[in-house]
Amino acid sequence: MNLFSNSKHFIQMLGSPSSLSLLTRLFSPSISSTVAASGRWYPQPACRLYSMSSSSSLPDKMDKNKGELTLKKEDAAPIYAPPRGEKKLGTIKGKGDEVLADYVLFEESIGRVKVEWRKYDGLTSEERTIHMKHIQSIEERKLQYKDPKTGYIVLNTSQLLLNGKCCGNGCRHCPYELSKHRSRPPVMGIHRRTRCMVVDNSQLGKEAHSSGKLAYCIHVYKQGFRAKHMPHATLGDKVLVAIRGEMKKAFVVGANTHVHLRKHGVPVTDTNNIVLLNEEGNPLGTRVTTAIPAQLKTKVDNAQFAKVLAISNKFL
């Protein structure tokens, strides 16, 4: 009895105008946003149902023959933001024609000098003073600052970035530490693969100098060291170099020593100078073309080195 009465009540509800409008909206080809909202209360855009029987209502990007959606390569290609290109670091003129870093250089420098608080906690008071002085110089767009302890002029990160590559001198604020431009750190003297300049008038040295392929050290002759742990060569030491596809012995007569490793009274040259020797141990050339340190005169007791001193006419 209850089942019959409930069925009768349901049929009466379907006959009402509101129920008919609901069924019309449900089975119409245009589905309302509230019906297709999947439980969302906010309105959704209405979607259109397409029938495969009529080809006139198909969208433009649907293949009418296969009944599948197709997409052109031009439409499917992702759209990327246009590249900004490489950052051009430069300088501007300040008050009194002072050279200052421009905004691009300042932005790049300030990003390189950030220090985590864990690392800053481990710094000493002197290191913190230097760090704050370095930060202050970059914020003021300057390219250098004065060391608060020694008074020396120190190049900051802005100037080193403006140079374009690492100079290999182990600068305090070198930004190229993990870069491929990073060369070897400063060492006590000439070591393996160090480039050397031939300063005698031998034909082999002239060919190497004109070709631009300088000689480089491959071994240092010093007693008391194992071959695996090759020592560093200093003034007056004998080395083995590779030059123009040959191996020649040579004496070091000039060294480009790092500023932190220089000794008082010993002159420093811009290049590592050598004098080539032949198989008998005699100088390959007949004249040394540059001045050599006068400290080398103390090695006059060495018979081979005495011959190098004999062909030298300028001393520092």
C-alpha cells in the first residue's frame, strides 16, 4: 500500500512543470554548468556535446574522416619566454669621474657574496670585519676597498666579475672558484704543467715564442723527494720541460712568485723564465736576453750553472 502511494506521488512530481524543466536541462545537448560541476558549488563553463552523426557541428581541429582529434605541430609547440641573452656587465661614472658598477654588475655581485648564517657563525671577528667591509663596498657600487688591518687595496667581487675570467692569483674574493676558468691556486714555485718563457737566443726558444706555444714543466730535479710527490722549482733549480715536441733540461732564472710567498731582496718577474740546456748540460743559446736576479751568482760553484752566468750580462 505504501509502495503504491509512493509511486503515485513520484508520477505526480514528474508531471509538475519544475520537474519537466529539470529533465529537459539534464538530457539536452547543452549541459548546464551546475549539473556538470562534479560537486563544485561554483559555476563552471557550459560544455557542448557533439554527435558523430552530423559532421557540420564538428570543431575545426577534429578530423572528419577518422573521427579523432588532431592537433597541428604549430599549435602543439610550447611557447617559451624569449631569452634575455647574456648579462652585459659594465660600469658608470660617479662623482669626480669615479668608476662605479652599473646595476647589472651590482645585482650579480650582491648575489655572489651571500653567506649563510651557519658559515657566518664560524667566522672570526677579523673575517667578519673584512666581510662587512666587502659588502659595504659592493653596496656603494665601488670596485675595490681598503683592508681595515693592512691598509692594502683589495679588489672586490664586482671588479673580478668585470675582468671576465679568473687570473689564477688566488684573489680573496674570487667568484670563479667552481668555474672552468679557475686555474691552480698559488704555490711555492714552478710545478708540473707550469708554462715557462725561454729567455736565451736559441733557435728552439725563438720558435716556441713566435708560435705562442710556450714550454711547460714536466719534471723537477730535486733530491730528497719522491717522483710521485714532485717538489716545486725555485730560482736556480733544474727542470725538464716539453717544448716543440721535444724534452729539454733547463735552469730557472726567473720566477713569478705569488705576492704572499715573495721573499725580501729576491726580485720577481712577470713570467717564469728558463734557459735551455743541451744534452751535455751546456746552454743551448749563446746569450741570455733578459736580466736575471743577482742572487743567482751564489750558485757559481755549480759548473753547469756557472756557464749560464757566463752568458748573462744583466743582473737585478
